[in-house]
Amino acid sequence: MVERTPTVAIEFVHAGPAPPAGESHGCRGAGKQRWFVVRRNYVITWGALRPGRLTFSASSEGEGRPRTDLHLTGKVAIVTGASKGIGLAIARALAEEGAFVVAASQHGSPELDLIAERWHARSIAVDLSTASGPGSMVAETIEHFEHLDIVVNNVGAVRPRPQGYLSVSDEDWAGTFAINFLAAVRTMRAALPYLLQRTRSSIVTISSVNAALPDPLVLDYSAAKGALANLCKALSKEFGDRGVRVNTVSPGPVETDLWLGDDGIAATMAKEQGVHPDDVQAGAAAQSVTGRFTRPQEVADLVLLLASDRSSNITGADFVIDGGLISTI
């Protein structure tokens, strides 16, 4: 029986030959040798010997937490916009649950590289605002993993429009829809033939409260997210009886660069209003019941549930995570 220990964490488990000496420990279960890699300076959260498998969870933040088995081990998942923020949290969470993750982003990041080193994840560079980008991403996924179970459409961007509607050009509209709408359209079109080959598969799309909360400050972004929510609802009806579930998650303000970065909403509005970005952030947070922004990991936790078979009868639904910002029924 594996015991808890305060000094090591188990990062992943596999059956087969032992890893190089000095890098692993093993224990026997269900008649097979099971090996797990041990990394120093991480904290184990829980390790349990179950029939035929070992399951562990680890945290690089110094404080572990127990995880529910969502049966995601061995699933192949694509996460777009995965280099930071919500996408990074989703990619890490899926990898921690044992999924094989293709983490797509335009430029990558050291944090994403760390996930690829630590778990069964593959980081790929791709511009999803182009017509060919989503298809090449899916093709690379199939070439490497041979099948696909989960797609998380997360990539997106927003540019505040403090000068209003008349300041938004055709080029602005095209750019906003390319990354916030067409990237998901093309990704799902390329992925669905492979998702349909699986008995069960899932698409989770990160929308926004602005899909149903029009805001002149981000009017083109709001329109794109509204179109995205409509499309996902339609796809849930078309493919639901063929084993593909399609759901959306609509966050309010989240602690990411979209809101808090140097060119984010808070900084842009602060410059326009002659105040400090912290004041803009505080004002936005005060509009929610909880008085704070959502954390990326909180969005990731919701996405994991929707991606898993634990939500096998949930499709065509939108899940708002905004701290009570929207008060409509």
C-alpha cells in the first residue's frame, strides 16, 4: 500500500518496464508491476492503490488537493489558446487527470513547456486566426495520437472600444470574428469527423457572459461570442444523437491578461478615464456578488467536468461562472 508523504509527488503512472534506476519507485497491483515517477520538491496530494491501477495527483504550487477520478485517463484532448490564463489552466488540469493533451497556442510559453515536460502533453505552435491553422492542428493531433476525444475551444482576444461603435472598422470586425468565432468554427469542422468515430466525445467552448450581456465597450467581441454560443447550441442538436456533446462555459471577468494585462481591459479603460488599472479592476469586481474575479483554475475545473463522462447527459447547455454578476433568470 502506498503511504502519504510530505516530500514527494507522483506525477504519472504507466504499466511496463521500469524507468531508469534512481528515478522511480514501484508497487504491485492486479498482478502487474506499476511504476511511477517521483519528483522532488512537490507535494503529494493522495495516492491510492485500486484494482489494476494507481491514481495520483500532484501540485507544483506547494499545496496538493485530492482529485475525483473523472475517467479522463488516456483520453486525447485539444486545448486552444493554451499558453496562459484559462487555456493553460485547462491544459494542466486535463494532463493532471491523465489525458493526453495537445496544447495549441501561437507563441507558446515556459509554463506550457513545463506541462509538456511533466505530463503526457504536446505543445504545438499554430495561428488559429488563419484559415489553415485549425485544420493543421487537428491533423497533427491525429498523426501523433491517432484519435481524438475532447476539444476545448478557448482561444480568443478582446480589444476594448472606448470610442464606441463608429470607431470599429471592417478590419476590426474581421479580426475579432476570426479569432473569437471562426477559429472555433474551423476547429470543430476539422475535429468532428474524428470525434464521431468515438463512442462518446465532448466539445467545450469558452464563451463569455458578453454573449448575453451586450456591452458597447466590447461590442464586436460580444457579437462574436453571441454567434459562438448560438453555433454550439445548434451543433449539440445535430450531433447529440451520435455521441458528441457540445456545451459552452461563459465566464465573467477572470484573472487573466485579457482583463489585467498591460493591454487588457483594465489598463485600457484606466488610460481612457485617467485612473489606475487597479481602480478599474476593483470597480468591475464590485459588480459581482462575490466581490472578486474568477480564477482560471475555477473555469478549468468546470471544463473538466463537462469534458468527462460524469456529465454524459449534459449537452447544449451554457454554464455561467461570473460570481453572480448576471442577475437575469
